[in-house]
Amino acid sequence: MPTVEQRLDKLEREVAVFKAQDGIRKTLSQYAIGVDDKRPEILSAIFADNAVLKVPAWDVDLAGKDAVLGFFTEYWSRFDTPRRYYANEDFSVDNDTATAFMYWHVTQERDGESYLGWGTYDWGFRHVGERWIITNEVVHIRAMTTLARGWAGPDKLERL
């Protein structure tokens, strides 16, 4: 049977992981607000200076905070009123670094048409001070389609 000290150590490690996951969720909430409300100052505060952003379906492979923020400026010029949602998150925390996988869903508008998209995220994070910042973001677009085209299959992917 574990000693009291061993049990306490285990509980402290578990609490640290829960706190990390909560901090990462706060960062992801700030990310959604920053992207959806077109707030570059929020995104600037949560991306590492050496952050990497990849969107393979759009041939995007960027390094550095300025390049990442430039991507969002371009994204905002193409889509209006985006709203993104996350599901099925899976976190892995290792001291001051973490990774996460999750599904996403987005609704947005372009040229008067409603778009629906979904896919997955692969994230990397680093704990800095009292917060978690994004070091890596890979956006896998599984589908991006208009309301008129429907959304029931992999052939619905558009390059926008």
C-alpha cells in the first residue's frame, strides 16, 4: 500500500495536470475570441514568438508570430462572422509543455454565402509565467463547404 507521502505526491501531480488543462482551455477560449472577433492583440498575446502554424489543405506552413498573425489578417479578409467550436479534446501535459488534439467546427460567411467547415487541430503549448501560450498549431481541414453544396462527404473540401 502506498504511503501517505506517495499518495499526496500522486494527488499533487494530478492536480498540476488538471490546472494545466484548465489553463490551456483558457488559452483556447482566448484563441476563439481572437479569431472570431478579429482581435489580433488577443492572438499576439497567446502565440509564442517562434510559433508555427500549418494548414496543409491550404499549403500554409508559417513560422514566427508575425507570420502567424499575417495569416489571420488574410483569413479575416476572406471570411466574415466566423464562429468556431471545439470537441473531443485530448491533452498530454509534460511539466511546462503540452500537446492537444481536438475536433473543430466553424460557421462563417464569404461573399454572401454561408460556409460550414470541420476538421481537427493538433496543438503545442508552453507554460510561461502564469499562462499557457501556443507554440504550434496544425489545422487539418476535413471539409469546407457552402450551405448550398451540402456537407456529407470528403468531396466537399474546397480550397479557399
